[in-house]
Amino acid sequence: MSDPAPQRLRHLTGNEETVLFFDADEFTGVDSTWLLPRLRLDPACRELDLFERVGLTVYVDDELVEDIDPHQVITGEWRALCTYGNGDIIGGGSDLIGDWLEDWAPEIRHRLTWMGDDARPLRQLALMKIAEGKDCWEPQSGDLFEVTSPFLDPSNTDDASSVLTLSGEASRVTLNGMAIGPIEHDRAQGKSP
């Protein structure tokens, strides 16, 4: 993959406490040792695709500084939103980092999205991300479909039903480690749900 071309040229005074940036911005007036600890990903970029990339880049006086860890340039408390998978073969998840959502699925996607003042309930967001994660995987008979989320409760009928709706033909469905179905399969086998 080739290096991105510089996006915006910005002159800094060296008095800035933080410097908002877009991937591939170019800076003058400071050196990279001063700049790197002050960089913060600009929410105006809204979404950043990190798939097939090691990290972010900037230019300082025409010198490329690459492989900047995205987690070093976004701030805020880390919270798990949800994970989904079938053991260790297929899966992915989403985490909240401050006002950013990190959405990842090995070999499929890795992106950061600015959530900012999105007032959507986190339960709804978790279910939406689980559904999106299944775009590349439809659980089949014999599959395990496991979901974790601190915003979903396996003893809540609505949460369990929502996860079961997403589980396709999976033979086993768990939510936060608790077996929740599939109900139709359990009844066919003469088991109680």
C-alpha cells in the first residue's frame, strides 16, 4: 500500500496543548517529538478506515511519520460495546473509546467512527453492530453463535429474542455466556429452553 499524499498543510507555533489532525496532514513549525504526544484525531473526519493499515501518518516538514497508533490519538474511557462470533474462527466486535466507536472484524473491517453526541441507546447500538457484523457470516446448523455485551441481558426476554433473531441457523446461541437457544431447536430435541 502506498503512503497517502499530504492532505492539509498546517503551521504550528509550538504553544498548542493539543493538535487536531486528519490522517496524512502535514505540519511545519515544530518537530515530531513535540507534535506526536499532542496529536488528537479530529472528530470532523467522522470515520476512518484502518483496515489493512498498521497506523496513521502525518508529515512534519516533508518527513513522513508513519505507524501512529490510533489508540494514542483518541481520548476517553474505553468500554466494550459488543462482541460476536462462533468460537475462535469467525467474529468481531465494537468498543467505545471516549466519543469514538472502534468496529473490527479480523480480515474484514477495522474502522473508527465519531459518535459524538449520538443519543442512540447503547443497547440499540450493540444490536445494530452485531447485525452489521453478520454481513459476511450467516451462522449455519452446527455453528455456535456467541454474543457478549454489557448492554444486553440474557434474562431480559427482549434482549434474548433480539439475539436469537440474529443467530440464523446456529445450533447453540449464548448471550454473555448464558445459553439462550435456539428455542425451536431445543424444543425439537425435547429440551426446555
